[in-house]
Amino acid sequence: MPDFAFATCLPGVEPAIKLEIELNRPDLKFAFSRPGLLTFKSTQEITPADPPGSVFARVWGRSIGTVVDPSAVAAEIAALGATRVHAFSRDLEIPADVARWQAIGPGGAAQDGELVADLIVPQGAATEEATWLGLHRHDPSRPPHAGGTFGVVVPPDAPSRAFAKIEEAIAWARIPMAAGQVALEIGAAPGGAVLALARRGLTVWGVDTGELAPNVLALPNVHHLAKKVGAVRWEELPPRVDWLLVDVNLAPQVALHEIARLMPKLRPTLRGAVITLKMNDWSFVAELPKLVARIRELGLPDVRLRHLPSNRREVCAVALPGVS
């Protein structure tokens, strides 16, 4: 029998996964799709440790198939050797009847090397669609929580989802940001990421013509340069920048061009960058290798990409000066 791989994603992102698979994984052929879930038929063996075939996949692994009865699937999961069970809604923003599946086995954060059973539950208690079962082997590159999330909690006073985006990026790439370091964010308003880093004890400089939220601007370790990135002069920047964040509403090629102008000033002390690459359409997927090459040209050769849980039509790039 052929093997199948599965991928879960933000509903609406399925075309990006299909295109990336076509470009990079000729061993996989599209088989099945529902909003937030795809499967691919493989010409080779698919193991739970199969590396994700797309940066847009929240969870990726070996597809087992549909299941109906929680009591019956418990024995199947035990026979497969899974020691943790992640039951989650196919669309993480819409509730689903996951409670009856969660009782099958221990949930919570997966540990490195652990075999995880993924139960992907359709939305709505009255739906006739089946729950899907898959397996993945957890490793440091994968989110540890059910549905491909990182357990980030956004505080009520965060002015934007950028708080979640930077916290997810730190958790995913295990970025060693620490108190006392200095961060520069291009495209900072209204200040979600600025707030997250300031609360971690970093000194944060935000560049944006837009206003920072009052509670963010009031923090003693936050500074605001109210101008476009193209107008920023070297002498206006802090003498040391450890981390560069870019989340500006520009095409990726334009944003990287603007960053390149500042890199001679930043590079001597820079520990890494977190760059949000905006997507205009799905053809953007084919441009990802070129954008990675452009980031490496900035002096940041270790580049990793991921569509984070809080991303929409964008991709997070974490770039470091050397392989970690």
C-alpha cells in the first residue's frame, strides 16, 4: 500500500503548500484537501519523522487515515507506539468537539524525540466529516503544542498580534534574546513586538511613521524613531544593535533593499534578525529561494523559514550570522 503524508495549515493557505510541494517534493502527489488539512500520496516510505515538505505546514507527518470511534482509536494509537495525543480543531480559530478525543491519551507539550498522535477534528459538533489521524516525531524544529502552536499567551494590553508573532519566532527558532540586549524593529507600530521584547528586558528602538500605543511608548526601555526606514540615518541608530526585526508593509524585495543600506552599521554587533516576508499572491512561494539568498547576502547565512500560527499572508524568516 502507498504511504501518505499530511499537513495542517491556516485555512486558505492550502494553495501555497501545494505549490511548494510541487516545486520541492516530486515524490509527493496531492491526494485530498479540506480547509486546513491536506494529504499527499508518496512514492516512498513516509515516517513520522519525515521533514516538513512546506514552510506553511503547521503540523506535518505520516497520514494514517480517518477515525470515528475514540475507544477504538485508542488501541490503534497504542499499537502505533505514540506516547502523546494532540487533538485539535482543523481550524484553530473555530471551536471543534475535541474533548472526546483528548481523553485518549496524555496531551500537553511534546518532548524532543516523542511520537505524537495527531487527531485533526472538523469544526462543529453536528458535522458529518471524519476526524483524521496522523503521526509525527517531535524535534526542535516543530511546534510542541497541539495544532502546531507554541503556547504563546497574548496579554490584554498588547496592541497587535505582532506580540504573538515575535514570541512564536523566539520559541520556534530558540532565539537567544536576553535582557540587556538591544533590538531595532523596522515597522514597529503600534508596538506589539516592541512590548514583548521590552518586557523581556531588552532595550527596543522602533522605526515607524505610525504611533506606538501609549502603554508601549511609556516604557523606559522603548525609543521611537517616527520616520520611514528609507529616511533613517546611521547616526540616528543606537551604537549597538543585537537583534533586527523587520515587519514593514513593503514587498519583500523592497524591504530587504532598505535593510541592506543599514547593514554596514548594524553588522558588527548583530546577533540575528527576524524578518516578516509579506505575500501578495501564491506565486510568492516560488520566490522564497531567491529571498533566502538575498538575506544571506546581508551577512546572515543561517536562514530558516516558517509560517507561524499568528502569520497570515506572510512568512517568518529567522536569520543568524552562523549555523547554530
